[in-house]
Amino acid sequence: MSRSPLARFTALVERRLGLHYEPEQWDELAPLLFERSASRGVEGYLSLLSSSGSEAEWRALAERLTVGETYFLRHPAQLEVLVSKVLPSLAQPGASLRVLCAGCSTGEEPYSIALLCREQGKVDPSQLRVLGIDVNPRAIAHARNARYSTWSLRSVPVALRERWFQRSSEGFFLRPALRDQVLFEERNLLEEAPAFWAPASFHVILCRNVMLYFPPEVTRKIIARMSQALVPGGYLFLGPSETLRGISEDFELLRSADAFYYRRKAPAPATAAEPARTPVPETSAKKTPGPLPLPALEGLDSLLPLLDAERYAEAWTRLEALPQAAQPQGQLLRAVLHLNAGRFAEAALAGQQLLSVRDTEASAHFLLGVCLEHSGDEAGARNRYAAAARADPTFALSHLRAGTLARRAGNVAEARVALRMALSLLPQEKPLRLTLFGGGFGRHGLMQVGLRELQACTEVP
Ligand SMILES: C[S@@+](CC[C@H](N)C(=O)[O-])C[C@H]1O[C@@H](n2cnc3c(N)ncnc32)[C@H](O)[C@@H]1O
């Protein structure tokens, strides 16, 4: 059966730009397809998009389809740890410090880094190289122009604004000293570009609030590329509602105050090309896999510290050797291990088998929700999280995920209710559930995620 023009259009958009649309969202793209195909007809337009001469049209589509919401000093806790700890820990005399903002939109994020570095004075500005890339040509032109509105500057204290911006009737112009410290390039993250992503090209990559629009297989590919482009021990910052769980095992999760971020693990010593050169700026939220002394626990409980330490392969071997492996709780642990290894089909199958057992029903719904989310079915995932919350109304994490997805779907009222519920339940959430389903964030981290999500509900215009 031949697919509808809208289905083919959305598939082309996903393949080229990474942007994923659910079938129930396809109608939103109909006016755009109608408009862009007016001069040559839909069939002609779709074959143009598949042809090699479509560059200009894809640039036009990138301008229309990407979401460029950003502002100066966004997610300040992350910027603070980047500028006051991470960058100073990486700096070496005479060597450059290379920072990439991938999906930089109109430039507020890379300029914020340059501005804070100047303010804090812990990094020599002449060492700092900040590069912003984005697929949207208009955003890149705006970034290069460096003229901003009061809305973009809404989180910048007046004293900083006075120091770093020149006011004119057309807006606030960033002062040249800062503007010239940041370079911009139009670039698609999905494009193979071996020279750009060459090993050890960057010390730090920020890719915040970009990949939440991508399906997991696209995210996996991009993260793998970024991982290799980082120096060993280099750092990756994602947006607060983005995670590497099920995406990559190349990184360890770190936390400093309210900020979560990742550090690329050093290669195993036997194959290490270059040792990690950087001291740890803060305590790890997770321990690096290695010879970690584990508390002596019996039975299934003995697996939990292994899960906390992300030693999944060991946990799997130990689980298979336990007599309790066949019990529902053992099956649940097996399903979670599948999930953490990115084996979503196996995790979903195990989740289905657990649905009828009272003790595991809520967890099974949650697990199936995570699998659906990873397959890109956010509406289906929301239903599963709601079912998990019905099976156990105290299940804070199911309210948190349901709220996050509702917010993403633009259902702000529903999101607020679910997120408030999550925040009121999280302090009492069972430690076992935090280990199994918390994605490595811990209670405090999840509270922060919930608060940020709630805050984002008020940012929606
Ligand atoms: C919501 S903005 C995030 C801006 C900034 N990182 C922040 O957190 O404030 C997402 C940006 O990702 C860019 N983007 C989306 N798909 C992309 C792709 N395939 N390649 C490069 N940039 C992309 C969009 O153009 C948009 O400017």
C-alpha cells in the first residue's frame, strides 16, 4: 500500500533533520507541505526533497521546523559548574579550551559561556574557543549579528547587561570583545562529517534541549559521534529533561549542586590510547564501573548496589545464578536490566509478562511506558504511566514522566497536576523504585527535574 504524501514528508524530515512526528501530529505539517509544494505539486516536491539538488529547500524547511527557544543564562546551575569548575579543571597552560554548543539556536548559550568566563576570571579568555552550530540558517545569522531583545536577556542581571551589551533603539548589541570570542557554523547534527567530529576535537560539548525532538536511534548515533569527538574525560551537558539512559554507556553521570552533567569515561587501561587528563571537579553521582566494594546483601537485594553502580553485566550474571530469578521480582529486575542495556523489545516482553502480577503491575506499566517512549510513542507512554499511577497512586516517578510528556505535548494543565503530584510524592518514593527507574538521578535530582519541568510549564507562551 502506498503511503500518504504527509507520511512520506514526515519520514523525509526525520531522516534529514532528525525531527520526529507522531502520526497524530502529521496534520500540523499539512499546511507547510501544501505551501512548499504549491509550485511543483506534491509528488514533484517530495522527489525534490529526496534529490541531491534539495539543499536550499532543506535549509528553508529547517528554518520553519526547528524550535529555537533559548535565552541568556538558561539552566544557570549547569553554566555555573561549567565555568567555575569544569573549564578551570581542563585548562592547561598555553593550550586552547574548545567548547561546542551543538544546537545553539540564536547564540544565547555560547555567548553566556563566554560572558560568564569573563565575569568569573578563572579561565584565560585567550584560551577559550567557543563554537556554536545549528541547522537553522536564520538562527545562525541572528547569532552572528548578536543583537538581542529584552526577552532574550530576561535572566541577565542589569549590572551584567550594562557591562556586556550596548543598548540601541534596535535592541541590545553584545560588545565586540565578547561577540568575537564565539564562532558560529550552520551544521546539521545528522550529517556525517568525520573531519568535524574527529577524535578529541572538543573538551566540552553542550547539546541542551536539542535531542528531545529526536527518536532514540538518532540520539544514539549523535551521542556516539560526540563521545568520540570529546577528549577522554571530556564533558557533555544535556538539557535537564534529557538523559543518556539506554542511549550510551560511554559516560558517567556527575552532579554538582543542582546541575547534572556527564563525563566521558576514560578508556579501559588495556586499550587506553591516552589517560584521562582531568581531575574530577565534583563527586560522581554514579560510581565508575570498577572494583567497588559492595555491601554484603542476600538474594535479589544484592543486585541493587550493582544497579546503582551501573554494573549491569555483573548484575545480570548474578541474577541468573539466584534461585529467586524466576520469581516476579527477579523477572522485574531482568526487565530493568534489558532496559538499561537498550534492549527495549526484550524489556517490553518481560513487562507484558509481569502485568498480571499484583506486586509488579505498577512497575510493569512504568517499564512499558519507558519502552514506548524510546520507540517514539509518547502518547502510548503517557497512557502507560497513567496506568502505573492508577495501579499504585503513590508511584511518584510515573506522575513525573506523565507530567513531562504532557508538558511536551503542550497539555500544560495536565502536566502541572501530574508534576505537582510527583513533587509531593518524591520525598517518600521507595528507594527500590528510585534505583530501578530513576535513571541514575537520585531523589534530589528527580526533584530538580520535576521543579524544572513545572517551571517550563509556565514558560510555555
Ligand atoms: C530549543 S533550541 C536549544 C537552544 C540551546 N541549546 C538552549 O538549550 O537554550 C534547539 C535547537 O536545536 C537545533 N536543531 C534541531 N535539529 C538540529 C539538527 N539536526 N542539527 C543541528 N541543530 C539542530 C534547532 O535549530 C534549535 O535551534
